Amino acid sequence: MMEGAPTDPPTHGFGAEGAPAHFPPPDVSDEALEAGRILFAGPCDFVLGVADIAQMDLLPAAALPEIAFAGRSNVGKSSLINALTGRKTLARTSNTPGRTQQINFFNLAGRLMLADLPGYGYARAPRAVAAGWRRLAQKYLRGRPGLRRVCLLIDARHGIKESDIESMKMLDAAAVSYQIVLTKADKVKPADLAACHQKTQSLLRGHTASYPVVQITSSETGAGIAELRAALGELAAEKRG
Ligand SMILES: Nc1nc2c(ncn2[C@@H]2O[C@H](COP(=O)(O)OP(=O)(O)OP(=O)(O)O)[C@@H](O)[C@H]2O)c(=O)[nH]1
Ligand SMILES: [Mg+2]
């Protein structure tokens, strides 16, 4: 087993000072938690990075069910992939928004492909460059065979922004299933977190492709990570052999 891989038994991740009692973590069975834990404790390898639309056409057809991590710049996409897989440096993270500038693919245990997307809404990248990332991400999200779910990440400190609504509408129109994941829960007071969760949940109404459960996470404390592993594990290919 790789160093740093998740080996602890699944917990709900909400410690004593974690989420308040009135919004319990989603109801996940112990079997699903254990299956998710085992999957994400498996090997995870960088496969390739795709930097522009021309390269998209060279992308091999999706042989595995695929999960994409999308959201505004700096929301914590790369950190979440690292937290899910229990590796600190698998996906490159940064304090500087715009760190992930291509679509990076990771093969998880030969059962699931994880795709780390560049963020949108990064004001400081040259306009043409940011537009290029956006087109790349959109082309990928609309047309990727094998894409089973998009984790659409929302910073729990800020909630859903106009650019997120645009992404949700685009995914609704393309009928691509997406799940809202609140990030950086450790940075928000429990009462504010509850309010953000409730507001986010209510904003899902009318969004036809959205998964009903809004998952609260912290890549810093591990809150909600076991539950997200369980939810995504249900989409993985069967273990071979
Ligand atoms: N406190 C806290 N900080 C976090 C969490 N997740 C990410 N961060 C921090 O937020 C910053 C951005 O994280 P990244 O994972 O690089 O964000 P990203 O969405 O991949 O960013 P781009 O690739 O630029 O779009 C880093 O400084 C992370 O350490 C979290 O759960 N809690
Ligand atoms: Mg990133």
C-alpha cells in the first residue's frame, strides 16, 4: 500500500467541533463507506494532461467510468483529489489561483478515472488564456464519453456564484450528472456552514441533472471525505480478478 493511503476505518469525519447536529452527514451505509475506502486506498497514477482543445481529439476513449472535479479557481479541486486518494501531492495545488492549467487524468485502481479541471473565474490570467481553459473544460464536460459525474465544487465561505449557476445550467442542458461539493468547511463557523448548506440545497431545485445530496467537505480536516468516497465508489467499475 502506498504511503499516506487511507487506511483508517471510515468515520463521518465531523469531529466534536465539526458540523452541528441539525445537519447530519448524508446517510451512507457502512458497506458503501468501506467500499469507498478500499477503492480510494488503491493505487492512483497520473495518466496524462491535456492542455488544449486540439489535444482533446487525441484523448483515448474513456475506458473507465470517469469523475471530473470542476469549479471556480482556487475552490480546492486539486486538494480534494489529494484528500480523496490520501496523497498529499498527487494533484498540484497552490495558493495561486490558476495553478491547474490543463485537464489532468488520474487512474484510480484501474476502476475509475479522475479528471482535475482548470478552474473558471480566474481574473488574473490573461483573458485569452482563461477563455482557452474555459473552452477546454466546456468541450470536455459536454462531450466526454464515460463521464459519469461532475463534482462541482463550491467554497463554503462564498456559496454559489453566478459563474457556478452558468456551469450548472450547462451541465443540465448536456444532461451530465453533477454533485455539488462544499469545500473548506474548516474555514466556516458551524452556523454559517449550516446556512450555506441549506441555501445551496435549495438552489438545486429546477436543476435537472443535479445529484440531490450536497456534500460538505474539508480537505484539511478530512470531514465528509469518507462519504464522498462512498458516493463516488458506487460509480466505479467492478474490481477485476
Ligand atoms: N483550509 C482549507 N484550505 C483548503 C482546502 N482545500 C483547499 N484549500 C487551499 O486552497 C488553495 C487552493 O487549493 P487548490 O486545491 O489548488 O484549488 P484548485 O481548485 O485546484 O485551484 P485551481 O487549480 O487554481 O483552479 C490552497 O492553498 C489549498 O491549500 C480546505 O478544505 N481547507
Ligand atoms: Mg487545481
